[in-house]
Amino acid sequence: MRSTLLAALLALTPVSALAATCGGSFNAFKQGLIAEAPKHGVSADIATKFLAGVRADPAVLRADHSQGVFQRPFVDFSRRLISNDRISRGRANGQKYNSIFDRIKKNYGVDRGVLLAFWAGEIGMVQMLPRDIIENGTDGDGDGHVYLKTSAPDALMSGGKMLKSLGWRKGEPWIDEVIVPDDFDWSLTGLETTKRASDWAKLGVKPRDGRLANLPASLILPQGRKGPAFLAYPNFNVYFEWNQSFTYVLTAAYFATRLNGAQDYDAGNPEQGLSGNQMKRLQKALQKRGNDVGKVDGILGANTRKAVQREQQRLGVPADAWPTPALLSKLEGRQP
């Protein structure tokens, strides 16, 4: 009964409700769950009784806080994650479950590389939350059950259905690697600015290989104007429904293109970035200037990128949203 209630409570609680209290006290987190429960058919009294004995696990918190890999820049992170072995295993699984991927493409419009990137890049099967399983769990192997942990067809079909439910657009790409001219207006980069690919082309943006899809797209520079560059289409935004880390999402999206045969990206020669401690100093300096960077955590997240780009524009330097030691010095007043 207790495990059933816990599954129901957590499955019906939206991710936004859980994320909103992340970083606060554990008691406040529990109170947030209790307040949310009645909206989903679980009374506050039952939720209170069930959660009365729940305690935070210090080991889990330590493991969460030690995930320094998420402080790594895109080139470093992606090359650590995307090995030749993972590419080979991913493509082999694509052949092994070829008929399943054909069904996914037909039923949900999701390309095989997209799911293989999550599957080959993680330990175990496609990762889904309880609520996702309840809403999108699919019996892919026809045995009358949905077992995501042990059945690859179930996991893949369920993942494809979930992506479609999140807004995946059939037959459309998610990212293309591009080449950007040196004299570009870098303030146009970032997920906040969207233009059709044909308009980006008029500004000098060219595909590194093949042709661009004439869809709305954002020009993203994970490590500034001297690093790799990508056009991100509407399907790219669906990735953020699965994971909120920009670097992780871009790595998964790029991995999917590699599994489909794309060449390795041109890493360029990015300017030196910041260490974790330097990033925290940057975030504090940005806060002092009135910018909302969210939590000071040493991670270059979406809010920090936006704030960096605003300050770069104010200082009259290339506004590519990539923080460097020189920018940190300027913001801390140690350099004119």
C-alpha cells in the first residue's frame, strides 16, 4: 500500500513542481508535494501520513553534488560521452532492432538516432519518470506487458511515443552543424532568437555539410564564436522536456546525428573558459549587476548564458554568451 501510494504520488506530480523547490530545505520539499497532491486525486492527509517518515538520503545528495561532469564545456563533455565504442554499439542496436525503429518512425515520426543516443549514452534502457510510463508506456514486443527495464522494444516504443507527446515534429531534423562568418553579429546567437534557416543563410550562415532545412531555427554556440556552431530546429527544444542541461541536451542531439552518419563536428579553437569556482565568482558578479542567474552553482546554465550575453553587449565585446577569464576580470572590476 505504501509503495503503491508513493508511486502514485510521484507519478502524478509534475516535474515543474519538484524542480521549483530544488535546493531548499527537505521539509519544504515535502510540504510542496503535500500541497500538490490534492490536484491529482491524493488527499493532503494521506500524503502527509505517507511522507511523515521520509528522510533525505545524504548519499544521494553527495552523489548529486559531485556531478562535476556537468561543469565541463560541450567539447570536453561530448567527447567523453560519445566514444567510438558507443557509436558502434548504437549503430549495432539500430540494426538489431531495425523493425522496431521502423515502427517508431511510422507511428511517432521519431528518428532512430534520437532514441539510440539516449539508449546508448545511458546505463540501461531509455530513462522515463513514473508519470511518463503511465501515460506513454507501450507494449513493443507483444507480450501483453510493458517492461521498460528488460524489454528493449517496450522501452524504445515508449520513448518514441513520449517524444511525440512532447511535441516532436515528424520528418524534421533537430540540429545541423554550421559555419558562421567571423564578422557575424554574435548578439543574434542563443535560443532566444529564432529565424528561418533561409534568413540565417542571408546573414552568411552555411551548412558544414549538406543543406539546411528551411525551418525556424536558433544559432547556438556552446563555447562561443571560436568553437562549434549549430542551428537548432523546433525538435531540439523537445529535448529539454527530457533533460534541462543545455550541454547534455546538445550532446544527445549531436550524438543522434553521429549515429545517423554525420561527421564529427569541427571543435574550432574556443577561448579558455572558466573553472567551477571562477564560474561561481562570475555568477555572483552578474548578480551584483542586477542579472538573474538562478542558483550560484558554478554551471553555465541558460540564465547565466543570457546574463553573460547582456553584459558582453554592455561592454562592447563580442556577445557570444561564452564567459572567459577576461570577462570575469572586467565584471569584478580588475580590468578596465
